[in-house]
Amino acid sequence: MHETAIAMDICETARAHVPPGHRLVAVVVEYGPLSGIIPEALDFGFSIAAGHFDLDSAKLEARLVPADAECPLCGESFSMKTMWDDCPSCGHAPVTVREGGRELRLKEIKVKESADV
Amino acid sequence: MCEFCGCGRTDHAHGHDSKTIEVQQDVLNHNREHASNLRNRLGEMKSHLVNIIGSPGCGKTELLAALIGRINTQRKCIVIEGDLATDNDAVRISKTGAPVRQIQTGTACHLTAHDVEHALGHLPLEKECLVLVENVGNLVCPSMFDLGESMRIVCLSVTEGTDKPQKYPVSFREADSAVITKSDLMPHVDFDAGACTRMIQQVKPSVPVVLTSARTGEGIEELSGSILKLYSD
């Protein structure tokens, strides 16, 4: 459950970006197939972390960013969505990741004006 | 009362639409900054850190003790032990004579670079020494956290099953060296070292795989040699 520790980092960073007089309603996180993130676990971790940071009303949106992969055998280029993806053309594994895959970034936050301002 | 947000105001002068703010920040940035500081500090001292990862009970502590026995005549070894609770492993390592600091993570399933920086503050770090870090017993979470290491060793024992690299690919993908421990138990278990090595190298094609036993000493010289090579590279 390293996702909880990661969710704590997300909340801390997100909170620092909330302008005065606003509250956080959502965080958008982009993750690659090799980031080691399970979105369901991150969502669970986020629900705990958000409570810890007084961000209870905030929601997490995790978006997969596929990696560029290539089959070393048949040369097929494809978009890799999980780390277990075999070559979609010939079924060979392992495939070569050409670019990306390890991304784990807080892309953006969504805020609303605070009710009590 | 405002029916959208329940704010108690009736003039609706404040907006109810959400506004998007770009952040574009790496989530593990905080850990990476600490790891980078550690790497710079160790680099200035021509010292190296080795991060040892593996499941609970796979033999990390015994492997460490065997490595220290082999290496400390050439490089001063200092050790950081990570566990959820107890200082049992630090007590075991202290018998080798190496300075050791135990980190008790409580509920956290991995060490962070900040934990290591803090622990190093309590240890006699010298020029050209070797910092051995035994991570919290876990084959998943520690693989995401850079500790400023020069080398990452991932361990699995022969009792854990041949197909472990397929079940837990992330750790092996991020490893600089893979170590199969407890080879002395091979006659008693159904473990295929050749097949396991192939599975590890399917996940990470170039990674060296060393078969070891802390009890018989098998593979310890080879592994020590690859660690000491860090100082000549």
C-alpha cells in the first residue's frame, strides 16, 4: 500500500496550489503502466490521505498514459497499457518500452470558491 | 441558503463552477529531491549506497551479514535496517561489528530517501565507505522509492517459488542485480534456478542473477565483487 504514502504526497502538493478563498474539489493524476500504481489502491489511499489533510470533499481522477512500446521480434509498434502487455501482433514477450511508462504526476487540480468566504 | 454549495449566502456573488489549475508536478518529486541530495553527498565522499529489497523472510539480513564479512576488510560498511517494528535486525547486524541504525517505519511499507538521510545523520559516514540499506520486507512498495543508491539488489529465496519474478515484475524491472538466496535449501524444495533466472531476465534482460547461500557462502564472493566494482567504475 505505497499508494497511501503517494496519496499523502499528492494531497500535500495539491493543497499548496489551492488559491486563497478556494477549496479543492478534484485532483487529476496521470500514471504510466510501469509506474507501479494500481488506480483502485490509489483511490483508497487518497480517501485516507484527503481526510488527513482536511480535503474530504476532493475526488481523485487517475488517468492512464500509455507507453510507446515495440516488439523486439516482429517490430510492431504499439501503445502499452499494462506492464504485462505482450506484442499484439505476434504475442512475443517481453516487449521493449521506447518511451514513457513510469509517469506519475499531478497534472492539475480543480477548485471552487469556498462557501464560507 | 445557496442551493448549490450550502454557503448561507443568498446573493450568489461567488461562482459555483470549478476552475482548473495546472500543476504538472511529479508526485515522487519530494522523495527524488532527497534521493538526489543523498546521491550527491555520497558521491562527494566517493561512497556508495546499496539498497536491498525482498519479501519478509527471504534472507536479506543473513545475506547482509555475509556480505559485510567479505567486504569490511576492504571498505568500511555501515548499515541501515528498515522494519515496521523491533530492532531485532539491527541487533543481528551489530554482531558483525558494523555500525548500524534501525529505522522503525511503524505502518509504512517502504523506506524513503528522507528516512535514510535522517538515519545517516546518526552513523559514522566516512570517505569511500559502503552504506548497506536493508529495506522493509516487501517486494512491491520499496521499488518505487529511490534512496540515492548506486546499486539496487532484489532478493528472492528458493522457498518462495520459481515464478516470483513473473508475479512481482516491478521490483525486478528496477533492479541492478537479482539475488536468489538460500541455495542450500534447493535439495528440499521444488525450485528451478534456471527457469527463475530466465523469468527475471525476461522482465529485465540485462540484469545479473546470482545464486547465493549465506550459510554455505555460495555466491557471496561474486556478489561482493560486483558491489566493490562500484568503487573502480
